Amino acid sequence: MVSDHAYARLSILLPAGALRALGRLNVPIYRLTRGRLMNKVGAAPVLLLTSVGRRSGQPRTAPVVYGRDGERLFVVSSNGGNHNQPGWAYNLKANPDAEIEIGNARSLVRASVVEGEERARVWRLMNELYGGFEDYDENVARSIAVFALEPRAAA
């Protein structure tokens, strides 16, 4: 099995456009197989996160590694070590209501940025799932945001 650090090194070397293209390829395969394929990065689980484009107003879906702590899920805006944060992070900051897909189950969530001591705790939890996050953090000058995704009722 390929190590998390090898995945991280590869994604850091890829241009941002190639990372986006891989994400766009991942989404239909994940959906077609109901999450049986393209559902992990190394051993870390992947969900599909659909946010509303902050400028377009259109739904945007991205595959994202996630961690779970009780009912709360966490995602990290590492963008594969890219110097810019991913589009979904900008979208969630502008409109925190989103939808997630895990396997073939869909849920509505509300996102919030995790800060302070809780961020440190969640960062450790996420790095236990996928060790590449530390590699990404060392590669970028920006602070990598961590988001909590909490269940919300249908509108």
C-alpha cells in the first residue's frame, strides 16, 4: 500500500488544474459505484461535499477526506498541499449550508471553522487518519482551515 506521505508528495507536485481534474473524475465514479470506488486516500475515508458556489450560486461537489468524532464530521482544506485553499472552503465560509454523500447516503450539514484548542485536537485526529496533512502544512504559507460538519434539518 502506498504511504500517506507518498500520496502527499505526489499531490504537492501536481499542478492545481490536475488536482481539480482528478476531483472531477472522482465524483462520478464515487456516485456510480455508491462509494465503493474512489472512497479512500490511503486508508482515510472520502466523502463528497456539495457546497454552493460563492460567485456562481451553483452546486459544486468535491471529494474530501473526512474524520468523525461522534455525530460531527471534520474536513481539512489542505487542497492537496496547493498554496490556495480549495474552492469548497471559500464556498463554506460564504454559505455554511452543504450536503455530504458517504457511500450512497446523503445528509445536510452546516459547516463551521474549528479554532483554538479544538482545532489542535481535531488536527491531531485528522493526521492519525491521513499523515499527509502535515506534509501539506509544511508546504504552504497559509493556515489550513479545519471545518466541522454538523447535521442540519432539511429546509
